[in-house]
Amino acid sequence: MVEAPSFRMICVAVITSIAGSFHFGFNLVLTNPSQEAFLSFMNQTLAKRFDGGLSDNTLQNIWSFVVAILFLGALAGSFCIRFIADWVGRKNGLYISIAAGVLGGGMAIASKFIPLFELYIVSRIVMGWSVSVSLGLSALFLSEASPKQNRGAVGMMTGTCVQLGTVCGSVVAMPQIFGTDDLWWCIYATEIGIMLCFGAALPFFPESPGFLIQRGATEAATKSIAYYYNCEEVEAQKHLNEIKEEQKNSTRKFKMMDVVIKRSLRDKAFIGVVVTFAMSFSGVAVINAFAFEILKDTGLNVLEASLANDAISVVSMISSIIAAVIVDRNGRRPLLLISFAGILFCNLIIFGLMFTFYQYGYHVLGFILICFICIFTFFFALGPGPLCYFINAELVGQAARSAAQSWASVIQMLSRFVIVTAFLPMKNQLGEAWSYLILFVAPVAVSLVYLYFSLPETKNKNPFEVEEAIEDLPKFPLCGGSRRVYDRKQSEQMVITRQMQLVEDYGSIESLSYRL
């Protein structure tokens, strides 16, 4: 049974996540309801250079790239997380990411008053770097600071605050609030204020025990454990010894290329990458970036589209809270397969609604579309949304966790960049419905089939047990899969062979015995 975190740990998790991962969600959606204001700003600043302005299609194509460039900055940030975490620490690293976020927000505000649209583009890159580092460091900090018995519940706070960020970003950027030609800079001023307010609380928290032990600061680590675990110094000393033993058994650290070279890691890391790929091509990137535009194109007015966009974000946050409750009860495999099946079904219905509206123009279809986007969001936040952040760690084990997750992060950011850049140009050429079908139905369908035959259950399993779970998966019909006796013996021999390869790669059997 999962033990509830202490009130102190909950406060630390909330403050750290709002200072960190919250801003990833905020920046995902802030350009969504305020798109018309940004397009107007871009047209005004570029009009002097292009003889009075650009066509609507050209503006949308450029804007699509500007929205997507956030993920290029995030991609660069993902390569810096490990370096910053080991160089200055988890908590001090958050100061760096917050400072970069304030700089990026300040550049966005300055671009409004200069005015200079190119400066706004640079601000998007800087902000992307900041939110990526904040997301990674806040998750790492909470993982190391929280007691093992409630680490899962505390860790889910990262994903919940990402969803909270989407809610706040959707509301603040509404055309009825700050999403106007004159006030869009206030969106960034609001975000800077949130960063500084919650960042100001971080100095009152100790550094994470894991980092302090790595640096040999045993006394400071003991005090840190006593603070976060809410225990006496004698008990803190016991926890200190456990963490030391855990780190001793995980001294072998794999780099990103090791995951590609070593087959025992590559095959399982690829499964995690497919989960991330399917998550990215589920349609959530376009929902986050262009839901307001999609809803307007299906007959809703500005106010209706704004409120519907807010409702979608609220459903997403509620779903992430539900996911935190059930993820350790139902297992990873069923949750992911059911969620992706639900997403595939919703995407087919969304395509049908878009296509029917363009054929017949029924206004009521816009409200039906809202319902199915909310259902889509529910499935996404229930499964792939939170699980893609730690399924890799459970597949490959503790020592390869960072490297495997780095590859998943690269795939996620590149996929989001490609999708958001391509969607509006494809929409202008093929229409919104066909663009949605091409981008978000086939990838999810293929990934769902692959994961059904390849994704093992990883709940409470060490790498040895994951290998056994892989062998018990259903066999793809075209690959045979007879369950006769000699096939079973051959399967058992294959499991043993792969387990021995794991021992060779990890260097010791103890480093593989840790259950994630």
C-alpha cells in the first residue's frame, strides 16, 4: 500500500514543481488562445520590410515555425540537464533555469515595445531551454528528496503541475484577458511573477540528499534527510546508509551511445522511445498549440472557443490526478494500451467531425468536437502523458535511466517540433481534417500494435524480471509463436542468455536487483 506523503513533502513538491515543471505546461499553450494577437504583432513588425505585410497563409506558416521553435530550445536544454545537475546541484540548477526563464520572458516583453519580432523568436528559444531544464531538474530533485515509500505519488506532482500550467496559460492568454494586441506582453509578465514568487521559496529547502552524498557532504545530507523525511537524526542516519548502498550498487552509469551499442539496453530503450513517439504523434502537440484555432474553424465563436480551450486544460489536469492514484494499482502495460486505444478512437472521431463540418457546416458539430477533445485529453493524461516520463527507467534499470530518458526526450522534442511546424502548412494545403488524419491516426495505430506485442509490465520489476515479462508477451502471428514444450524451453534459455548479458553490461548482479 502506498503511503501518503507528509504535509511538508507535499508543500515542497508543489512549490518546486510550480517553480519548475509548471512553466513547461504554461508555455505549451500560451500562444494558443492568443494566436490572433501574435499574428497581428508579427504582421505589423514585418510589414515595413515586405511592402505592407504578408498573406494570411504565409503568416500562418511562419507562425507555425515560431510556435515550434520552443521545442528546439527544449531539445538543447535536455542535453544540459545532467551537466547542470552534477555541476551545481539539483536545487541550485533550478535557479539557473528560473534566471533563463526570466531572461526569455523579459526578451518577449521587450520585443513588444521595441518592436522586433526576431527578438520574440529568440525569446522562444531561450524559454524552451529554460522550461526543459526546469522540468528535468524539478523531477530529479523531488525523486531524490522524497522518501521511497511515497516517491511515486510525489513524482506524479511533476506531471500534475505541467497540466496546472496548461490551465493557467489557457486562462491568462484568453482574448478576454491578456490575449490581445495591446496586452499579450502581460502573459509573460505574469509568468515571470510566478517564477520569482515560487523561486524565492527554494532557498529555504535543503539540497537533495542524493546530490549531497555524491559530494561527500554526509552531515548536510543527514540534515536534508531529516528535513524531507520528517524524522529524527537517528532514523535519518539509517536512511543515509540505505541511499549510500543504493548509489554504491548503481555506480555504473551509461551514456547515451551505450544505450545504442549494448543490445541488452537498446531493445528495451527502443520500446520506451516508441511510447514517447506515440505520445508525441497522438495529437496532443497540436491540441496544445492550436486547439483554439481548430475549434473556431468548426463553427465556434471566440468566447466559446476560449472557454472550451480552458475546459480541455481542466480535464487534462483532473485526469493527471486520477492517473497518480491508479498508476500503481493497475500497472503500466494495461494503462498504456487502453489509453492509446482510446486516443486512436478519439482521433478517428475528431477527423470525422472536422470532415463533416467542412462538408455540411453544422454548428452543433463544434460542441461535439469539444466533448471528444476532452475525452482524448482524458485518455492522454491517464496513460502516455505521465508514464512516458518514467517508463524508460523501469525498462532499462537504474544505471541506464538517464541515458534512455535522454533519448526519449530527444524524440519527444524533435517530434513536437516537426508536428507543430508542419500542421498549419499542411492544413492550408490539404485541409484541417485530412492533415489531422495523416499526422495522428497512422502513427498511433502502428505504435499500438507494436506495443501490444513488445511492451512488458514493469511495475515493481527489476531488469531480470522485465526480461521474463518480455518473453511472456503475446507473439506476433506472422512470427510463429507456437507454445509447444520445446519452444518453452528455448524461450527460457533465451531469457537466461539476455539476463547474463545484463549482468555483463551492468558489471554486477547487485546493481540489477534494485526494484524501480
